[in-house]
Amino acid sequence: MRGFGEAVYEYIRANVPEEDILTEEPMSRHTTFRIGGEAACFIRISSEEQLRKLIPYFENVGAEYFVLGKGSNLLVGDKGYPGVILQISDACQQIEAEENRLQVQAGAALSKVALFAMERGLEGLEFAAGIPGTVGGGVVMNAGAYGGEMKQVVESVRVLSSEGEILTLDNDTMEFGYRTSIIRNRNFIVLSVTFLLREGNREEIRARIEDFQKRRMEKQPLNYPSAGSTFKRPEGYFAGKLIMDAGLRGFQIGDARVSDKHCGFVVNVGKATARDVTDVIEEVQEKVRERFGVSLEREVIYLGKF
């Protein structure tokens, strides 16, 4: 296996079923951008116990790894990723309800959790119904939309440390900020989340979800692969409007394009490479800085070799 000693590979095989281990796996199959070179090793994680065995071992031997959900906020380089991708699989998506609390495993889709809450007349997660990611990823980046964000509904988060210790972090300890949390600054892996919601009217909750979904369909370029919003919202501005006003609507390099429908999105209109995307992003950042003196910060995470 490229990039690994035999001992590392044997340890992985001893703790993960053979059918859940892939080598030289194209990451274009696992990101919403549909872009990315090969990962040296790709593992489908089906239990917390597997993570508790693998993570401390990788830390001890210095093996590079990355924990993946649905790949909805990620751009993987054309030269791939030389380490281990640990994908939290569909086996880790259990949802349990107790009164107005939901206990949710990290692999559950945010959209699924939002609908689960709706069916039980629990409000607060409507904003998440259209976010194409997992609970784990959503908590890491404090995902949000339409005035809602994870910070408003998360009571606590169970995480795994790099030493293999399981910790429970309350909302304050999570240090939620705009598209960030303590997990982005510490080497923690989300295992599960407790949401604290409010009792509401199911039909009213459904109507809000349908309204958000309609607005998303109307305003976002869902017909092309992308990683969602490419840039964070700069304080006092909207990234999409700055990009549009800089004359960059439809700006394209290779098959990567600033969306004509929403300039805050860079989309893959064919067979875009990671280099195409990074070139577009850098050009947008430069032009907006020159025109308005505003520095646009990427929301998309870069991973691997470019």
C-alpha cells in the first residue's frame, strides 16, 4: 500500500473487515465536488470501537489520517491524499429521541435528523434540512443556514481524543463561532451529538422546512457538483455580491466556474480539476481584494497534494 509500512497495513487489517478497506481509492467518488486524486488507504468506519483502536495507533506511529463524512465541504488535490481516509459510514447514523432531546451518531445526515425532529414535533433544526453533510461535519464547522446554526441546538458533543479517550463537551466548551468550533482547533473526532430542541407544531415545522428547501432550490446551483458556499461571509458584506460586483459572475478556468446562479459558489461544470478550482478561488480573492479591499476567506477545506 503506497505510503505505508507493512506493519501499519497489517494493524488496519486486524481491526477492520477486509471489505471495508480500499487502496488507491479515487476521492472524486467521495466528495460532492466530484474532484480528487487517490487516497492511499480508504476505510469505511462502522463503529466507535474501530476509531478507538485506530486513532491512537496512527498517532503513535505518525500515520497521516483524515476523518470524512459526506465530503460536502472538501476539495481533495489532484495528486491525492497520502494518508488514511476514515469515512464515518452509514452504520454510524443512529438517532434516538427522549422527550425534546435527540441523541444522534456522527454519521447521520443532517437532512435526515431535521426530518426526524419534524416528525416528532420538535423545532430548531429546520435550517439543517438542506445542508448536504453529516452531523459530525456540521458540528465541526458549526454549520448553518437561514439564520440557524448548530450552536443554537447542540447541548453536548461526545468526542474521541487522539489518545483514545472519550470526552463529553457541553455547548460552552465547544467554543462555537462562525463556521468553526473547538474541534477545528483540537484533534478531536465527533462520535455523537445531543440536540436540545423545542416542542412545536409539526405542520408549522414542515412548512418552514419546505420554505427553506424552495429558497435553496431557487437560489443555489444544485445542478452542478460543488462544495457548497465557497467563501465565508465577510463581516458587513455578502461574499456572493462582492464577487458579482467585481464582474466575476460566470468566470471560468477549465471546468471550474463561478456560478451564474449564485456567485458565492464555485461549481464543477464538467471535469474540473482541483487546480482549476484553486485557480478560480485565488483569482476571485485577488479581484475582490483589489476592488473592495475585502479579503475573502475560504470555507472549503483543502486536503491532500495539489
